[in-house]
Amino acid sequence: MNKRIALVFVPVGIGINIVGGMLASGLKLPVFLDTIGTILSAAILGPWWGALTGGLTNIIMSLQNPMDMWFALVNIAVGLIVGYVSIRFGFQKWIVVLVAGLIVAVVAPIIGTVIATYVYGGLTGGGIDVFTAGLMKSGADVFTAAFIPRIGSNLVDKLLSVFLVMFVILALPKNLKGFAAGPEKA
Amino acid sequence: MSTDTAGGLPAFEPGAFPHPVGLLALPVGPRMFLTCCGVLAVALSASISVLVVQLAALLMVAIALRILTPLLKTWRTVGWVSASIVVIYAWAYPGSTDYVWVFGVQGFLSGLLIVVRLLGFVTVLYLMLLSTGPLAIVRWVGDVNDDLGIMVSLTLSVVPVMKQQMETTIQAQQARGLEMGGNLVRKLRAYLAVMIPVVVKSLVRAYGMAALLHVRGYGSGRRDKPVFRVTAAVVTCYALGVLWVAASTVARLALR
């Protein structure tokens, strides 16, 4: 993959993140689905371009709502994890994709909860706060109470995202797959 | 300025807009530095009183920049979550020992600290955004790094096209009988039916854009970088940022 392709792939990845998130919230889905572009960029271009796609997504979104900037770290971590998995094993085998999705589904809410606990006290201002409040009242510390409701939705969110990307990559011609083709084919 | 030309829109007259003065004359780079220092200083503050002092100082700056009203309006974006934090922390915070009816005093104070800190973050970040504007920030990114600038510019041009693409795809799929509502499985199916064509078309567009960059000779010659002038105002800005973080750190250590 030459640099020019990477330079245009990152904006498209950011666009996919933004449009994907908009569609998910428009359909009132209980998941975010706003990291598809990051995962796609990372799988094809590698970890650093993936991290750049993730980081820039939140930075550009923060031009409209600056509080989105905080969660750039989550998106960067998603890009790095998927990128390294893709470099090492490719991104076309379902078992590799499943393991990558599971790792991302655990790491992303851990980082997200640390940020949300510090900035927002672990709450979202939505209905899920009742669950968080219930866990806090039953004696759980703030981090645990904020983490447990997030892990379930992240599991569905990230697994759906990685498999969607895998199907897109499988449909791509060989010369456009980049690192996702696997170490021996890249 | 006359308003009777261009269909009621104000006509452009050279020199009609005053040259930026005072704080508004500062370049974007030092402002970004000051914003980063502000975020760090607020994050380092662990006492309500220190945070309130910083918040008051930021509001004074907003008054000086004449953006107090729009700045206060941005507080509404975190209004609901702030109310939730205070109520839920007062009711459910595990560390509460003293109670007034069902609400714990320690929980209330912890919630209040988080809310004041949250307002501090919102104020610092929106102060930057309202006083500078997104376009100036994008231009500054291009000045810092060419590749980053082209990526941000391409993103800003690609996103509206992709939104349009998404709307067209939704209409096309609905015409083929796709239902956008219903249970969770049906919604997920609708999501995939819209998202997969959007992603594939975006990739095709990406390769078209890469070819255009190649044809236009992007990367073959570097453009001249703008010269950053070090003025007294810029130096003061950097010094203020460092002082702000240092004061916040000292206050945190002293109040421990």
C-alpha cells in the first residue's frame, strides 16, 4: 500500500466511523458501531494508520462536540490492536477475527470506563445509569459499576464490527487487501 | 455594509471586518497550547474551590472575548448528565457515612466535584472552539503537517458525500422492501443492508481520490511553510499555560 492510498484511506475510514455511528443511532440500536472505519483501516494499512484513523475521528468529531475528544484513546487502542493482529495473522480467518474482536471488546470498555469514570463519574445521562446506580448502591465501586453495563454492549458492538470488516475484506480484490491478506500474501 | 445586493446577503467590502485585536489576535498554535494546559490543569485539580476559581477565571476570559452567552449555552450539553451525577452519587455513593434523608453528604460532594470538573473541561474546550472556529483549527493543522492537513481536509469533504450516499442507499433499499424499524434483528439487518454498500462505494472512492492525488503530483514538491513569528503575546501565552499547570499542581499538593 503506498502512502497516497493510506492518505485517502484514513479520511474514508473516518467517514465510515461517522456515518456508521449516525446510522446506528438513527436506527436506535443499543450499540455504537462507530469503529468500523478504524478497524478497516487498521486491518488493511496496519496499526499506526488505524490508530491515526481512530484518533482523528474523535478529534474531528470534537470540532462539533469537544467532549468527544476524550474517547480518542479508545479508538486509537482499537486501531493498534486490530492492526497488530492483521500484520501477524491477516484478517480473513473467522477465528482470528473472533479473537481480535474479543480482545477489542474487553480492552475498549476498560479504557472507556477509566475515562468515563474520571470525566463523567461513570454515568452517561441515559437509562443505563439506573443499572450503574443500582450496582453502586449494592456496594460496588464506581469503576466496576460503570464497567459492567458497558461490557455487554461492547461485546456485541465490536464483534459485529470486526465481522462486518472481515466480509468487506473478503470481497475486496487481492491487491487492495494490504496486511489483511495475511503475512505470507501481503 | 449594504444589504440590498446578493439576495439580502451582506456584500463583501474589503476592510469591513476589523482586524483581530487583543486575545483574538493570538495565533492558533499558542491557543491550542493554552487549551491543552487548561485541560491538564482542570484534570489535576482535586478540590471544588480550586476548580470554581479556575471556572470563574475562564468565564472572565469569555466576557472579555464577548462569548459568555454562547459559552454558557454549551453547558446544556452536559446538563442532564450533571444532574444525574449529583443525584446518583448522593443516593448511591459507596463511601457515604453521613446522611440527610436518603442522600449521603460525601456522595453529594463527590458528585459535585465531578460536575464542577466536567464544567471546567467543557468551558476550556468550548472557549477554544468558540473563539477560534473549526476552519482556523483545520488550517493550523495543515500548517503543522502537510499530510495531516490533507487528511483533515479530505475528511471534511468526504463526510457530507458519504452522508448523502447513506441517504440514497436507505431510499434504494426501502424501495426494494427493506424495513428500517421492528425488532433488534431486523434493525441489524437493515444496518448491514445500508452500511455494506456505503463502505464498498467509499473504498472505490478512496482509490479514485488516491489516483487524483497522484495525477496532481501530491508529495512531489513541498510547499513553503508559513513563518511562525515569536511575539511578546505568544511568549506570554506559553508562559501563562505553564504557570496555570504549575499553580494547579501546587494547589493539589498543598490541599492533599
